[in-house]
Amino acid sequence: MGTIMLFLSGQDEKWAFLIVWIVGSFFIYNFCVKLKFVEIDDNCLYISNYVKKIKVHLSEVDEIRESLFINLHPILIRFKNDTIFGNKILFTPKGLYIFRGHPIVQELRDMVQKNKNIS
């Protein structure tokens, strides 16, 4: 109700509020809504957006990257072929590793390499 009243009044702050709201919505969408929940076993990734869950074989993984400059160290997994979530997903691993990479990145790379050698 307060937001509607701000725009109905003649105050100039409404434009600053609108800009902050748009920028904030952009960051929430790009850094939270796009995140997936990922589980793994010996051969597959199980990826969920909390509504749908899919299974992707590790041999379908093309690239694994980690961003060390963002606090939660998001991990990007790019696939050879599209999934229902696209050709890449983003997730944040459990645990906090400051000033160094998360060990799950190397574990995933090793598992992918092992599955490529088997296939």
C-alpha cells in the first residue's frame, strides 16, 4: 500500500525507489532465481529448480567453472546438449571456502573425466 501511495503522491523519491526496485529485482533474478539444487551419484547429476527434477549423465557435462570473486562461490556447469533448464546451470555448494576454490569443483571434474573414459 505504501508503494502505491508513494507513486500517487507528487514526491520525487518515487523515481529513485523505482530504479532501486528494478536493479534489485535484476540481481535477485540473476543470483537467486536461476540457482538450482544439485545432487550427484557415481554417474549422474540430479538437478532441480524446486518444481521439476531431471537426471543428467556426467558424460553430458562439457565444462565446470567456479567464480571465486562472489562470496558464495557459485559453480557453473555447462552441458554438451540442452536440458529443460538450458545448456548451463548455476548452483552454490555447501560450506564456505574463503580465498580458495571449493573442493567439490575438482571432485566434479574428476568424476566427469572418469565417466568420459568409461563411455
